[in-house]
Amino acid sequence: MEVCSVCGFRWEGEEEKEPIESCPKCGSPIESGQSHSHRKFSAPGDLREFIEICEEVGELKRIKAEVDWNLELSHIAKINEEKRGPVLLFENVRDYSTPVLTSAFTKPSKVALALGMDPSYGIVDIAREWTERVTGGLVSPKFVSDGPVLENKMEGDDVKLTAFPVPFWTPLDGGRYFGTTAYLVTKDPETGFVNCGVYRMQILDDRSLGLQLLKGKDAEVMLNKYRELGKPMPAAVVVGGPPLGFLVGSTLVPYGTNEYDVMGALLQRPVELIESDLTGLPVPARAEIVVEGFIDSNPENFRPEGPFGEYTGYYSGKAQETFPKPWLKVERILYRDNPIFWGTTVGRPVTDTHMVQSINRTAELWTQLTNMGVPGIQSVYIPPESTGRFWAIISIKQLYPGHGRHAGLAAFATVLGNYGLKGAIIVDEDIRADDLDRVWWALSVRYNPVEDTEIIKKGRSTPLDPSLPVHTDYYDRRMLVSRILMDATTPYEWERKPTVIELDKDVVEKIRKRWKELDLPFSF
């Protein structure tokens, strides 16, 4: 086992043929004379494997002191996340024997571990490999007859959602939210298409989960179809299983794309599923907890839900009869021996939610631009600080006049960009999309507001956007938002272009060869 003296990263495994000269995580140089090895991980198939990997590389902290599920747990997690701390496993939650996992995805290195990628990867690196895996072909799931999730069950009147240590997350929440990382599994009654979507889920009582299914979301589209049929919608809530389920379940993929197939492509092997004998829905065999039941499709039977401290940093929703929501009547809960409950803080960036949205939306926007045939895409970035959804930066190698406009307008036209994206910044190939220092430089020296700005007055929005009117009279206006395209590229058609200052390549190479001799505290 080797440990980096700068960042504390630990690694082990077979000896490399060539000695490792820098830490695989932070890039800090390794002192000469040390022998180092590098452990490579595959994407974990369930939450327990993820916890083991995080602990092995020094990215997990077990909290053994008793912690109250009512606000204290979430506040510890939030403070930890703002300090860019490790994954937390609360092993002693008041009133419960079940542990709670938080802060799982607040840094790119943690997400990389969940995907079986190099933990030194940044968001653009993760998104690039994500795009390569997905465009290389989706992987259908494998159905099995048994799995750990079937080890225990509650049924009928024995069902009790509060048997699990569901945290009370933020002070003004309408209740305890069971679903923050969990995803809802539903099926289109016409086509049989299965959707896995991350939606917030509030405990209304021990057998009822209130759901936030926004207009146009896949589960809401399906619910409308069940309403036309006059039937309730079968549904399952999954906690755990492959940890990338949280990543994929919150990704805006085109309707009709099975998220289990996307998970398989990212895992690079099929997801193992069990077909429920209650709902007929496929659920992960190695999930920690699966809640099953039916959603009443009749709006007259909807119930109040909320408010909830959302990813925008503001509360959303009101527990009033004027805003009733669909809800899941729970008929059965399946769970593993000694289950682990997984949840996430929300609130202001950067939390799990923002990092997840940044990575999956960066990757999916890149994938959709590629599938649209937009040429010259070098890198894409949706910053977690933009809540992981409202702004995109795209780096392109220009091939024709107007190429920057093409890339920006195409981003707004994608399935992902069409839903809530407010702005797109386009930069030249010499700037990586996540190099914000250089992006600001491009906006300062390559961007002329009058010539290089396009405004789109109306586009689809999310009603969770706190910049939009909040009065009930303006609800329809909350479904629309304006967009801005900022083209910070040097125009392709200019015959005379400004000359960029560049370092001499021969001198740079000379310095590279002398780098160890210079003994500077970073890699090159």
C-alpha cells in the first residue's frame, strides 16, 4: 500500500512495468527511489462494493458517535461537503441500527470510483469516457431469479417507511424525505419501456410517499397514460444497487431509452435485475431497499407534498391543497440483511446532487451533440456551481463560419439542453471547457457582446428555477425561460486574426525533461 504525502490518496496492486512518477489522484511527484504500484478498480456493482473501494483509497469516514437523524446528520454532512470531505457512513443513528451513507458524490474522484474510472479524472475526463462508453453501445440487463434484496420483506399492514433512518434534511422541509438518491422505476403501459428517474419523495405516512413528478418528465408522461386507462401506475423505489443508478436516474436521456441499458454500458457489464411478482417491474437484485406499490393516477386523489430544500439553494413547493401531488401507496418493502440507507443533502452547491447533475448532464449533452452530428466538439462542461444544469461551456475546433453559433444553438435543441438550460458559452479549441480561468479570458478578449450574443426569448424551463415568478397567477410563466448564447470564439472567417501568445514548444520540452531537477511541488 502506498500513500501520497500531499493528498493522502492510497493505492496498491500489481507492480507497473514503469515506475509511477506522480500520485494517480493529485499528480504530486513521487520521490525518487520509492517503489509504487497502482490498483485499478472496476465499477462497483452495489453500494457495499462502493463503500469498500472508498475505504480502501482513504475516501470514507465512519462516524461512530451517535447522531440524530433530525437535522443533525444532514448538517454534519453539509459542513463536511463544503470542506470537500470524504464519503460519510453514519453507523450510530439515534433510534436506529441501520447506517446512513451521505456525501458519496461530492467530488469528481468519488464519482470516478463509482464508474470504475481513474480517480484523478476531472468532470470533463469522466464525461468524455462516459460518452465513449454510451456511444459504443448500450448493454441490456440480465434477469436473475434471486438476490440479496429478497432477504427480508414487509408487506401490507406491516409496512413502515419510518423503520428506516430517513433523515430530516433541512429546517423548513415539509417532512422526512425518503427519496433524495433513490430512483423511481415505472413502465410505459403502451410500449413496455422502463424508466428509472430520480424524483424527490416525502414520507406522508408509513405507507405513503408523496412524489414530485414535474410536467413532461418520463414518469409523469406514463402516469397520464395510466390515467387514460383508468388504472393506477405500478412503481418501485430503489435505494442502492449499482451506485451509478443515482447518476443515470437523474440524466435527461431521450424518452424510450432504458436507464438500465445505460447503466450496463457504464458498468461495462449487464445490471442484474429481478422481475417483481407484485408490480412486474425490474429491480436490482443487489439493491439495499426496494419500496413497491401503486400510484393513483386520478388527480382528485392527489395529496399535499413539500416544501423541500431543493438543489437551487431555495425551498420549492408548498404543502397546500392548491398544489396536490401524486403519491405512492406502499404495498411491500424488500430489503437486504443489515441494509444501508443512502441519502444526500441538497441546498446550495456543491452537494452530491450538483456533482451528479454536472457529470451526467455534461456527458449526456456531449453525447447528444455527437449524435446530432455537430463536428469539432473538443470538450463540454456544465459546472456543478451552476447547480449542474443551467449553464454549458462548449469547446470547438472551428471548421466553418458560424460554427460557434451552430454548437450553441444545437445545445439548446438537445433533449437535455431544451429543459432549463439558460446559457451556452462557446470557446475555441485552445481552451478546455472546464478551464474557467481561460473561459473568463475568452469572454474578455474574444467576445463582443453586440456581435457575439444571441437571445432566445422563450424556451422550456423547470418550475424549480427560483429566478422565475413565484406567484400562483404566473405558474404558466414558470414553465418558460429565456436563453443566451455567448460566442467567445475568434470568428473563423476573419482573414486577420489576433496573434495569441504561446510558449516556445522546444523550451517547454526542455523544461519537462528537467522537471525533477527543479523540484517544484506539482507535476508537469
